[in-house]
Amino acid sequence: MGRFHRHDDGTVHEHDHDHVNERDHEHDHPQESNGAHDEHLGDHSGYQTGRERIDVLERIFDENDRTAAANRADLLQHQVCAVNLMSSPGAGKTTLLRETLRRLTDTIRVGVIEGDIETSLDADQLTGFGAEITLVNTGNGFGGECHLDAPMVRSALPRLPLADLDLVLIENVGNLVCPAEFDVGEHARAMVYAVTEGEEKPLKYPVMFRSVDLVAINKIDLLPHLDFDLELFRANLRKVNPTVTTIDVSARTGEGVDAWCAWLRSQLAKSQQPAAAAH
């Protein structure tokens, strides 16, 4: 089975090998006498594509989008703003969230939906800071998915006292691909990117970087110790998302966390405007 994603127009596209006539790729894949595949490309002979599979994927996305709309309606009904926070594993989402809760929960009523494949380790780190926490383990009844989707978030919403909240922060499963493809009913999307990941990531994972409203560039306290070109990263990011907001952050030292919290406050204010509620 091949990887798939949705284009901006909602159509589903699958990445695989056999859906194109081999003659169209003879210049890319020279035929070998023993019939073996190019060792640099790997063996794709198990990939199968068909209209039936695409139909199934489209139905999955359609159902997800209907559930996301229901999630968004419930949040708007309670005047709650939701932010979907994504990143690769280890980029620092949980540490940033912990520092966020330290600064916000005295003035803003915050809930957190914590997404992980297994364990409550990240959720445990966020307890005791004045926020309502609910955990979604995708390995428990959701097939161990590498992302949160709208039905998973819908399962978590009843466990949060929405009537008593202003802001819900959704910590998605650490992954730079799949979380970007699923609307979960959020009002805004942000990602945490660590400078230890390399400058090229926006070019290698454009769907993620293109989908977000803000990138928190984390672990900047490590810059003196890394061979990392911050301006090159920014240039690569602008190539895939010219309008994205960026904030330089060190969740460990606290640098930039106030600016991140200010952005969250702005998203909350925006979501509570009458035009947003009507939408």
C-alpha cells in the first residue's frame, strides 16, 4: 500500500510505483537484465493502486472532515479556541506546553488533549499546572495511528469541561507527515521545530510546514553548539509557506515563550470575534 495525501482542492493522491505505465519511467528506471529494481529506489513491487482504494481513502477523509466540523461547532458553541500543535518526536512540544501552562493558566482556562501512541508520559509532565488534561492513546482502540484525527479528538472532548475552558491545546502525535493531513476541528495550527533537525526539513516535509500558521523554532539555546544555518532554514521555510509566522524559542531557558503565549492569546481573541463564530 502506498503513501497518500490530499491536495489543497481535497483530492486524494497516492504515491506508489505501479500506477504509472513503466514505459513512462524508462528514463528514470533503466531495465536490468535480472529484473531487479534499482537498489537506490527499493523494491516497490508490493504497491497496488486502484480506484477502489482511492475511493476508500476519500471516504475516510470525508468522514474525518465531517467530524472535524462537528468538533469545531462544539468548540465555538462554548467559545473555546483550539490550537493543533504538531512536530517531529523530540522537538520539544511537551516542554513548550509545560512552560506555556506556567504562564497562561492564571489568566486563561486551558485544557490539553495529549496525543500519543502509547503511555501517559507526556500527559504526566503537564499535570499540576492548572490545566485540564485528557489523554488519547492511538494504540488503544485507534490502531496505533501516527497522528490524531477528528474522531480521536471527538472522543476526548467530552472528557474536558468545555463550558469552563477558554483554550484547548492539542498536542498531536510526533510525526512530520500524517498529522498535517487531518483537520481535527482546530482554529489554528502551529508546529514546534527544533534546530537540531536540520535546515532542509521544510523542503523534505512541505505538507507539514505548508499547513501551519506558526512555526516555533525551538532549542535556539543550542545554536552556539551546532553547525546550523538559521537564515537558510528561514529561506527554505518561506519557499513552502511564505506567510507563516515564526518565533524563536528555547523552551528550556524560557526565551521566546512569552511571545508564543502572546500568539496563543491572539488566536483566542480572534476565535471569539463575532465573524469567527458565524463562520
